[in-house]
Amino acid sequence: MNRIRKWAVLSVFGGGAILSPLGMGLIGNAPVHAATTALECTGTGAATPTPAVGLTGGSGTYTFSGPAHCTGSGEDDGNIVAQAVTISSSGDYSNIVCGTGGVTNGVSTVTLGDDTWTVNYKITFAGGQGALTGTASDSSDGDSGTLTVAGTASIVPTGGNCASGVTAFTVVYNIAAA
């Protein structure tokens, strides 16, 4: 299996990686670029926290699902490849003040062709804007490679509000894997 296909799967997670039920923020992120970037992904999705995220304090779990679009260059021919993938993710969240807090133990698993990637990530949010870091690994076909994942995420409440409890978020993200 060529590396670009594997990278496409990885980056999409990070995106899954890009959910956090933590509050208010503006939708929109600057693209993630790095000299060693093998793949970049952008996506949007819906995150559902349990319990709802309140104005201050609290913690719980979340689920996330949504489409992502990834581009990257193949390792052998250098051609640019684009691929659409749907991601899902889950993990834990902690809230300091609605929109500021973090996601830990974030995990996405995506199967694409004969590869299954696991992405482990965390996101630190301030005012609804987050920085995502993590790793992505594939051990499904003997390659057992690991990539470093980094990116940004923005969250906006779409169900409820910080005063009464946010029950749903729209998440917009950009990630890169290298």
C-alpha cells in the first residue's frame, strides 16, 4: 500500500481529533503548513458532549463525526493526491470556562482499504480556538509507521449556550501529519 493512502487516513483522524465540546469561538482556521508536511486535511463535523458543557468547570466525554478532505504527495511519484474520508472520534473533555479547557484521550480509528489507522490526540482550547497535537499509527499491514499530527480546531456552540449548557458543537479543523 502506498504511503499517501496511509497518510490520508491518518490526517483525517486528527481531525477527529479536532473535536471538543468546550464552548464558543469563531469558525475558521489558518492552513497548517510545515516544511516536512506529508499530508494536510481540513474538515467540519459535529461534537456532542456528555454531560453538557457549562459556564465554568466540569468534565465528561464526547463523540464526534464528520467529513474531511485530505491532500498530499505520494512517496514514489510526488503526485498530489486528494481524498475524502468520514471520521469519527471520542475522548474526554475538561472545561475551565466555556470555550477554554481541553480534550484528552482523544482517539479516532479509520479504516481505508487495507489500512486501519489509530490517531491519539489532545487539544488545548482558549476562547474556542484550539491547538491539536498527537500521533497516528498503522499496524494493520506490517508497516507499523507512526506520524506526528499537529493542527488547529475551532468550536462553536450549536445546541444550548454556556449559561444553560452546550449540548452540541460545530468543529472546524486543519491538521497536518508528517
